Amino acid sequence: MVAGILMSLRELRNIYELLFRDGVIVAKDDRRPQSQHPEVQGVTNLQVIQALRSLRSRGYVRESYVWRHHYWYLTDEGIHFLRQYLHLPTDIVPGSLRRLPKATGRGPRPVARSRPLPRPEGHSDRQEYRRIQELRVDKLTGVELGSKTTLKAG
């Protein structure tokens, strides 16, 4: 019996295996008996909550509760307890403690530029802006903007 609820040892073992494999387990705060846990087959959210409440009271997991979801994280004592309970060797560690292997192949690295690329001599942003302004044409009259052509009233 775990935290006042009857649960088979198979279900409890499945919960503990998932917790040890990932190092973290999440359960929605839905205590209805028909709400199944999405990651553990045949186990309800209520059973997961109660099993991990029992582990929390013994100091084997830390719990946080955010937006109707319970999050439990294994502590060092919890890792030691689950290794003994699941009969695992010491070289197997939870997924939250595993280091990802560094990539050995060198791929293209993004180049961070701290300053803009140099422009050819005689070019500047201001000159480019002025050239664009000289080439603009008024869409209504067809007269180039910046030209000295004047319209005569007729």
C-alpha cells in the first residue's frame, strides 16, 4: 500500500522505472480514476501522484507544482533508493544526469560579425542613399523627384 491507496507492485515498479529512466516525472493534477497517465501504461494520474507523494515524504524526490501539473525530480538519495529497489548497477544513471556526447565531426560554424563588411573605396551609405533619392519618380506626374523641372499651370 502506497500513501493510502492500493496499487499492484507491477504498477509501482513501472512508475519507478519511468522516474529513474528520465530523472523527472510529470503528472497532471487530475485525480479522476478514469484519467490515465500518458507515459505509464495502465496507471492513472492518481496512482502516480500518490506513489510520488510517498517518495517525497521520504525525501527521495523534490516536487514543484505549476499550472495544474506536478513535477518531481529525483534527489541523490532517491537515485540510491531506486537503484536498490530496481536492482540496478551503479553505472546506470537517470537521463537527467547523463552527459550528451560532444559531436566529433566539425560542421560549418556560424560566423558572428561584430562590425559590417568593408565597402569598396568611394562607397558610403550616404552616397548610396542620395543616389536612390535622385532616381525616384513621382507616380502621379511621371516627373523625377529631385529634378529641376517645374510644372506650368495651364
